[in-house]
Amino acid sequence: MITNERLKEIFLGVLLVISGFSLGWVWSHVTDADLNDLSVSNTQLWYLSFIILYLVAFSIFSILVRTKWLALLTFLLSALSMHIRFSFVPLLGASVFGGALLMFWSYASIGEEYEASAKIFLHRVVGRNLGMFFTALSLMLTMIFMTGPVAHENSAKTLFPKSIFVKIFERLEGPIQVLLPGVKAYDTVDDFLTNSVKGQLKDKNIQMPDAQIKIFVSEQRAQYANDFGIALTGKEKVVDVLYDVLVRQLQKFMMRFQDYVPYVVGAIIFLTLRGLSFIFYYLGLPFIWMVYVFLQTAMFVKTERVQVEKEILVL
């Protein structure tokens, strides 16, 4: 017969599995999204809340559930639910088992800290022992990302997203104008060429009709299109053209390393997620505390004081 305590443990396990599935569902949108759109849009920031949700569910489960076989089974199901929306490949299989084992390691560490503590301090019991959990989470999300289409896109665009190029261009617009006088990121190609021609004519005190300037601009645009091997109508923004030219050159250089790009992208994603883990912890800690207080208020869990024997050293 299943006891009331075991039912509560199963309930917390189900919540952890559901939160894992939810995180996998959200992450599937990240892996399907265009990397450049993803990096510049703030609408995707709400995705991070699902990481915090998973952190809260894991922390509460690890504090309250002491049945180890149930914990291991829950972590396996939770990791599997995170991957279930993706086509199975050996890499994802390794991700499921590796992530589950690392989460169990973190769970065991939290249990040891909990048993050794005379009073429950969440930041001490949980906070000190989430390292392996964040490693597991970063590993699983990275493995999922590496099997998605984004990691296998044009390698130059993947490693050097357009949003980063635009930010750099905006910051360095002044110094760049030393080499390309009058260039502005969001001017059209024809605007840039027209301003450039007019500037040169002004420096030489030469007057030229606007119709003649348009012809000269058209000729220069055709020359640039021929030199760079791209089609130009004149309406393209300067920053877009420069990025496309840069990506073409990078892609030519990187073709021989194309097979290694997903691994480089994976390493970047893993290190980024793992490096940001302390932010998720501090954002999640108040929610862990609130859920813990709610469970106490709802009589789902209660606090008892017990006497324990303690081993000490004496002289």
C-alpha cells in the first residue's frame, strides 16, 4: 500500500517531470529559431523563466524527497521529457543519462547537507550543492541545441551573428568613417555613394548636375556589385551589405572546418549557460523560498524538532 508520504513524493516527482517537459518545449523553439533574430529580440527573454521553474521544482524535490530509487527514476523521466520533442540520436541518449546522473549527484549532495544541518537554511542546503545540477542542465540544453538546425546553419553566421556585427558597427561607426568617409550603418547603398561622391566633388570644388551624379553613383554601385559578387539595387542598407560580404569571406575560409562548427557552437552554448547559472540561482532562490513556505502553509509539509546524536572530538 502506498503511504501518504510516498504519494507526496510521487506528486513532487510529477511536477519535476512536467517542468522538464515544459523547458524542453520552450527550448525546441530556441533551436528552431533564427539565431540572429533570437539574439536581438527581447521577446525570447521569457524563455529563461522555464529554467527558473525547473530549478525551483528540482530544489523542492531534492529537499523533501528522500527515497533514492524514486529520485533516480524521476530524474531519468525528467531528462527524457525534456528531450522527447526531438528526434532521437545517440547524442541525445547520452544527454538523458548523463544529465540524470549529474542531477542525482546534486540531489545526493543536497540530502547530505540537509541531514547535517541543525536548521533548514535554503541558501545553505540548496545553494551550495547546485553545481552539478547546473552542469547537467547546461549539458542537456547544449546537446539538444547541437542537434537542432541552428547549429548546422551557415557556419559564419552561426559563429558571428548579424546582431553582434551590427552592435560592433554602431560602436565603431566613427573610426570606420576614417576609412569610409560618410558611411552610416542604416544609410542605403545609394545614399552612401551619393554622399561620398558629393563630398569628393566638394573637396575639389567641382560642380556636377544631380542627373550626372546619379549616373556616376549607378556606375560605382555596379562596380561594387561586380567586385563583391553580389546583386545591388541601391536600396540595401550599408550594414546589411557589409555583413553579407564579411560572411561570404568567412564562409570561404571556414568551409574546411564545417564539420567542427556544431561542436564549437555547443561549447559556446554550454559555457554561456554554465557561466550564467549563478544568475538563475539568485533569481530562483526567492521562488524556492516562497514555494517552501506555501507547502508549509498548505500543510503539505510540516516542521518538526528532533534530537540527534552528534560526534565530537575531545581532549
